[in-house]
Amino acid sequence: MKRKLNINPLESESIYIFREVVAQFEKPVLLFSGGKDSITLVRLAQKAFYPAKIPFPLLHIDTGHNFPETIEFRDKLAKELGLELIVRQVQDNIDQGKVKEETGRYASRNMLQTETLLDAIEEYGFDACIGGARRDEEKARAKERIFSVRDDFGQWDEKNQRPEVFDMLNGKIELGQNVRVFPISNWTELDVWQYIKTEDIEIPSIYFAHERKTFIRDGMIWTANDVVVFREESEAVTTRQVRFRTVGDMSCTAAVISGATTIAKVVEEIQASTISERGARIDDKRSEGAMEQRKKQGYF
Amino acid sequence: MQVLKIATAGSVDDGKSTLIGRLLYDTKSLTDDKLEAIEKSSQKKGYDYLDFSMATDGLMAEREQGITIDVAHIYWATKNKSYIIADTPGHIEYTRNMVTGASTSQMAIILVDARHGVVEQTKRHFYINALLRIKDVVVAINKMDLVDYSEDKYEEIKAEILKISKSNAYQNQKLTFIPLSALKGDNVVDFSDKMPWYKGETLLSHLESIEVGAVFEKSQARFPVQTVIRPKSEKFHDYRGYAGKLYGGALAVGDKVTVLPSGTSSTIEKIQFYNQTYDIANAGDSIAISLTDDVNVSRGDMIVKYNELPNTSKTVEATICWMDQTPLDLTSKYILQHGVHQVLAKVTALKSLVKPDLSMEEKAIENLKINQIGQVSFKLNQAIYSDNYADNKQNGAFVLIDVKTNTTAGVGFIG
């Protein structure tokens, strides 16, 4: 019996993109958040270069507001795969007075990550930053290229993007510019979950149903962690069975009520869902163009 | 799951974004929060209907002006298939976006406003779809509600389009005509009771019936090498894998191959994908190949079957679609990127220009401006290993990169 290969076209496209990155750039880095999308990227990178090791480091911009489960997972994964893990703290920039922390009810460190990221890119001289953004996530991301050129300030010039025809990727840049690379641009949320299921990829525990102390605000469920999440006295804390569909900061990622304790059940839940993934992200709800604004300033 | 990639084309205000929004809405692909956002902004604009274009126009400037500026990719799925739709802008100055969208698509939907019928741009849309050899084209005759759902009007437009397509170079194109109203939802997902004279399919049932993946079918195997994998670890000390994506055909262990440009012969020893090896790989597969002989292979080289050689040449003739504000300069060098292979190119002749009405202008042309299409000859500093676009899409196309700005300035179709 002949072993006939039949690769999922999305997976094949992503592997092709990873190989182009390594061939076209001097110092690539994978922006690793500990979320399902960046975990999927790591698996795809393994596949792209097997049996060699992934030929670039992971970079995590730690806001200090991350879920502890994500941080633990991040460290474990890097260790298991023998990858270099670079962590930069948003807190350092706050301490040095370089950025000012938001205050009040919806305070979040989401915007502050940009500055820390740009500093790290400059410090290491990274010329390609690989991220797990997908076009189906958000309307500004739907316009993103696979190789997206950023200037010295990390800015995205959305009205003047290089055309990408067929699968030819043009990574030519000038000194000081860098390229953001999105290998899973064409995947949907469901594609990612199905891939995690088929490949049996380990993900942080917060993606599965668990008991958590939470409170309700604006109809959404927030983690009750008074160190990093602002909560008013009147907002009562209750233990609920929840899981997270997307993993950002505790201060901007809401949970969903769920009984899904296995990956198969998570996939079922996503298939039946009537709310989009980023519907649980308060950082996108600030205004109609919230993501576009952030992207122009150098956000992921 | 099968993924069907679709490009859309239409003039400004033909209702492309509305049609896509309607498809999403009627197939229940819009989530509650997205629907809520559409309701909100429709109300804000004072519309008494849902403005579905809001589902796809992602940039702030697009929402303000109510137009699509840049290609957006929209994802949705039915039980049978996943769909990716490239929503491409209709303005004449944005022809480049249409080429971009169509380059990765298997089929296209061309919108025609029933009130205006065939306009100059419609002809251009047909020309580009023929140039890119898009096999399945749906002609969506939209806004039928504004012409009283008139069968005569529909037949009149259909006849005119059939006349245009007869003059196209690509005669294997399959045209499907559907009268619809994206705004009202007639014949998009659900059959319209307003057009009992129409006996064909709805747009969705037609999309569902299309077979995915006919792109590579008959082409020969082309394996451009992206990078060489050398682990240099103890366990894989002697491993050397040529990593790349197979363009066309199939490759199997034991196949006798030729490596270009060296012309060295060897045999495929191993086809690796992650931690497994396979006997056969097919078009579209990203794999790593090992050869039985220790040959010199590096990025940009191409592995092919010894009896299926491509054209190896230091000159190339192609139809060029120019995409940059700075016109094609006959005196400067460009980087020609053919797949993953980059060489230097210089124009030797600019032969003819395709005018917006598709007639050919044969007189001497000085340059090629943005959105213009012309026949161009180049000489190259190194040979490329190519096929005619008609025989192998992936291996028959290239881009031109401006060496001063690094931008992708043009796309070429060989042959």
C-alpha cells in the first residue's frame, strides 16, 4: 500500500509561509502569546522545519495582566521544544515612566504592549515578526496582507499595501523597516480548533470549562482578580463554570459559561455559537475602528 | 473540508459588498454581535434596511465613504464547504486589487447592475478573468428589483455578455447567469417568487455544486526549492531535505528527476512531511524531498521529472498588469520574482497595450501606467524555469519588484 500524502491546504499554505520567512529574513521571531493561535503557529513551524529545530526564538510581551495558566504553559512549551524564549515586561516601561497606565473602570494594558513590542524589535533587530492574527477575526484584520510591511515606527499604512498575487511573497524591506507575517491569515476560528483537535495539540487549561471566581459587567463575565481587574463594590463575585474562547489580558478578556471539558466539546460549542470570538474582547469594542487604530500604531 | 476561493468583481455601487453580506446573512453566518454592529451603523446612517456592506468594508475610510478600497477576505462555511471570498474594489484605478483577488481564486462572481447593463468596466472584468483563466464565472445580474424583475432586461444583458465573452482568448470558461437582488435577497440563497421565469439555480446552490481544486489537474510536477533543511543534530546528521511546495502534478519516491539550473540527474529517495515519510505527494503539498545523490541544490532551484522539463530561458514574454503609481520604466532594472526565485529583469520591448475597451493599441508605447495591461518582453540576468500560464498557473506567473521602493509593482502572465 502506497502512502499517499494529502495535506490540508491551509496547513500547507502556512508551512510554505514559514519557509519563506526563514529564507527571506535575517532575524525572524515568533510573537507568542500563549493563546491557541500562537500555539498553532508553533506546531506549524515544527512541521515546516522538521527534523531541524524551529530556527527562530519566541517573543512574549508580558503585560503583567496575563492569566497565570498561560504563563506557565508558555514556559513549559519553550522548554520542551528547546526554544529560546524572550520575555519583555510592560511593567518595565511603566516603571521607567515611558508609558502611562490607564485608570478607571475599563483600564487595560492592551495598548501599552505596542511600545514594549517596538522596543524589543529594535533591541534585537528583528526584521520579521510572525503573529497568529487571522483575517476572519476582525474587520481591519480582514484587509491584512500575509507579509505586512511596517515602518521604523511600526506603523501600518493600510491604504498603501503591497499587492500579494498568487502565493508569491515579497519580503524586500529597507533597513529599519520590519515585516509582520501572518501564516494563518486564511484560517477561521473553527479551522484552528479543528486543527488542535486533529493534531492533539496541548493548550492552556483556561480554554476548558473550569470553576472561576467571576463578576458580571455589561452582560459579560470577568475574572475577579482585584490586583489586575478593576471591580466596583457593587459588582458581586460568584463562582461560575466558565471557559475562555480567546486569551488576552484578564482585564480585557471575558469568559463564557461552558461545560466543555474536552477539545471535542469545545469544537462542538464553537460550531453552535452565535457570537464571534472577539465578541468577548472589550479592547475591540472601544470604537468601530479600534483595531485599525491600534494596528496603525504598531499593534500585532 | 474543501475550501472554495471566490473573487468578486463589479463597478462601484453594483452591490458586491451587499451581495456578500446577504450571503452571510441568509446562510446565518453572521454572528449576533456582528449583526448588532450592522444594525447599529445602518440606523446611524438613517437606512430603513440593513446595510450588509458594513459586514465587509473594514477600513474606517471605507465605512465613511461607503466604498471598498482594499481587498477584504471573508470566510464562511456551509455543511459542505468552506468559502473564502475576496471582496475586490470596483473602481477602475483599483484593477490591481481585482487581479490580486482573482489570482488566488478558483471562480469569480461578476456583478452587473440590471439598470445599466454592460458598462466599460464589465468588459474589463471579463478580460481579467479570462487573462487569469478563471474557469467558473457567475454573472450576477443584480438590482433586478429596480427593473421590475424584467425577464427582457435579463435576456438583453445576457446576450450582450455572451457576445463579449466570444471575443475572449480563453474559451473554456463556464458562464452561469443568475438574476438577483442582493438587497432584497432574491435568488441569493432563497428562490425569488418575483422571477418565476427564471429556472436556474440560486447563487448559493450554484456555489455548493462547484467542485473544488481543479486548478492543478493536468499540469506537470514543478518543485521550486524554498530552503534546504539540514538539522546538523546527532540523530539526523546526514539529513538533507529540500523544502518546497509542489506546483502541479505529483511526485513519487523513485521518480527520476532533473535539478535546474545545473541539469543534474538524480532520483527521489524520500518525501518527508513532519515526522512521517510518504510515497507520493500531490500538487499544493508543502514537503521536503531527499535525493539519492549528493547534489548541489539551493533556494530558487527547481526539481522536475527528467522527462517533463519546463522552459529554461533568459528571456520572457508576458502579459503585464501594472500595479504601481510609478509607471513601468523601460530603462531600469526590476527584480523578477518567479515563485521563490528572484532574478534581475530589463524590458526589451513593450509591444502593445490593452485599452479599457479591450481593443489592442499596437503603436509604440512609452510606458505602462497603473492598471494598464500590456505585452512586454524582458531579458533576465539568470534563466528562470517556467511554463506558459495556460499550462501551469503557479509556474507561469511572476511579479516585478521595484528595486528603489521594494514594492510589488506588476504581475506577469507568461505566454
